Amino acid sequence: MIQKILTALDYDDTCQSVFEQALDLAQATQSELKLLNVLALERDSSMMFSPYTDMDWREYEDQYRRLQTDSLKLLEDFAEKAKAVKVSADFAQEVGMAGPVICKLGKVWKADLIVVGSHGRKGLSEMLLGSVSNYVVHHATCSVMVVHQPD
């Protein structure tokens, strides 16, 4: 029986459909939602600090704060939408490598299901950029639902 659904939300074009599918499932099963955003700096090229760029630390800190604030706002908005349809929802924002962070929170929170999105990367791009959904499928201690990017 599904009672706790951890939903990993990125700030990209799959985010809305991942949330909607998790919310529909939570409504159908009367489950609790935990919405998670991982500030995975390796996935956001604007946050990759390099000594070979002209970016100084203040600019980097400003961009990081904007990313953090925008992501929290997104989570808050989704949590409010869930509560509006009588689904219990809270949210968390973590920093780190997305796959391991998602799996760890899933285990600690004792999720029955983890919902993640897929960017649809295949072949070399998946190998070079990694696949969070692939990592979660292979390392989570509970079931995983992968929501593919809508056409």
C-alpha cells in the first residue's frame, strides 16, 4: 500500500508533469507527498564556478541565492496546490548530487514510492551527463516511478 510518495522536482520542463502525476497518484491512494528539490550544482551550468571564468564569488553567491529562492518558491507553490485538493504535502530542499540525495531521503523518510522525471537522454549524453532517474531506479530502497518528458 502506498502511503508516502517522495517526488523529486527539478526546475525544468518535466517538473510540472512529474508533480501532476505524483499529485494524481497521491489523491487516488490518499497518500502523503514530500516534494524535493536538490540543488545539484553540477547539473546547472550557470552555477559551475570555474577559475577560467570572469565570475567573481559575489556574482556566484547571488546566482546561488536566486536558484535557491526560485526553487523554494516552486516547492511552496506545488505544496499549496496539493493542499488545495486535500493532499497532505510538505517539501524539502537539499544540496548535493541529486541521485544519492533522493535515495537517502527516500530511505530516511520511509517513502513507499519515489516519483522522478526523465529528460530522455540516451547513449553518450546519458553517459556523460548521468541520469538521475537511472541512479534512483537502481539504488532506491522502495519502488520508483519514472515520468517521461511529454512530447
